[in-house]
Amino acid sequence: MSLVADAFVSQIAAAEPWPENAALYQPLKGDQILLCDNASSLAVQAFLRMCNLPVQVVCRANAEFMSPSGKVPFIQVGNQVVSELGPIVQFVKAKGHSLSDGLDEAQKAEMKAYMELVNNMLLTAELHIQWCDEATVEEITRPRYSSPYPWPLNYILAYQKQWEIKRKMKAIGWACKTIEQVYDDVDQCCQALSHRLGSQPYFFNKQPTELDALVFGHLFTILTTQLTNDELCDRVKNYSNLNAFCRRIEQKYFEGQGSSDSSLLDRVASSGSSFMFPK
């Protein structure tokens, strides 16, 4: 099929109504999924819930290798398969659903700039901690990433993934950063986000955008994931408005408005510790 014909078919498919059996694929929740993948998956789930679009979360050990981009999560909507938040946002927009249509051009540009900040700082920091901090690699990353596979495939796949991430870190100038410098970068990103959010319920007035979904996915996962130490979580906890923002989205979009049950963040705060990969 030619590129023009393929684009035409994609446009026709995108124009079809959102089905009830749409599925979001991610790695195994309990034993395999890592910090950054869990954050990215939660961001997509939050975005779809904000759009009021149903999706079933499907966990697969080989989700990363099923994805057309090699990254998770990805969604399957009819015959269409789309991976990562940015392309998913565009796909959903083609179906007539958008969270940012009410923004003017300047606000849209600002929103995109903050999304780039989150991807360049928080996502990169999560990858660095997972694959470049040896204590985290030995205690968490390698055992979780390789858990579904038999030896020696488990060793080979984990080694290949670590090599891939370290090469990426070298290309963007993060390879020589100490873990403390990575934490400082996270702190700077949170400071910028906290300043932009201020006392508003969302980053742009009273309605959420894809930026809110992205920030929630990463910050909520950091706040509720147990790593080898609490430093990453503690850096985020320093910003009370960001914590309240995460709690607000969790309660509104993941628990149901007016729920009397305490949120996961409330339980983490009361217990003084983090959970490993929230359900």
C-alpha cells in the first residue's frame, strides 16, 4: 500500500467512533513494569479518562516488543495501534476528542514547552535511575525487567536494554551525571512545574489538558513507587501544590468524585513510605 493510501486508511479509521473494547497494553504490573513505563502508562490512562474514553488495561510480558515504536504503552483501537502519549493524543484528536482546544496559540505553545520539559527531565531522570544507578539496577531494574524470561534470555535482554539506555544517556550528555545531579534536575523541573501550577486546580485554568495527564503520570508514580532510597520521592514531596494536584486527579479520575475512600497518596503519606507500583 502506498503512503498516500495508508494515510487515507488511517484517517478513515481515526474518524470512526471510539469503541468500547479499546485496549491499552503495558508490561506486567506486579512483577515486571518499571518506573518510567508505569509513569508513561498512567499518563495515557489519565489522558483517556479526562477525555471520557473507556480503555481496558492489558498486561503482557512482551508488550515492549509488541509496540510499533518499541515503547510502552500502546493502545489498540479497532485495527489501529498507536504508541506513546504524543501520537495517542493526535489519534484521539482525529476522533474528535481534545483537551486543549480551548487554549489559544500562546497557551498551546507553552503547554508543549512544559511537556518537553517533563519528557526531557523527569522521563530521562527515571531512565537514568533505572539503568545507570548500579544499586537500582541490581536490586530492582534487572530482576523486574528480566522476570518473565528464562535464562539466558533474561540476561541478554536486560543487558541489551541497559546498553541501549546508556548509549542514549551518553548522546544527550547525561552519562557522566551523578545520581545527586539527577535528583537536582528533578528538583528544578518540579520547581518550574510548581511555579506554573500555582494555586490553580490544573496547569491551564479549571480544565485539564494533556500536560496535566503527563505530569500526573510521572509525579504520582514517583510518589508511590519504592526505590532503593526515598530521595527521588522526597524531592517531589517538597512541593505541596504538586502533591495536592496528584491527589486531586487521582480522586477525580481514578476513584470517582466524592469517594469516601482514602487515596493511595493519602495512605502513602500516613504510612511514611511508598508502594511498589500502584494498582
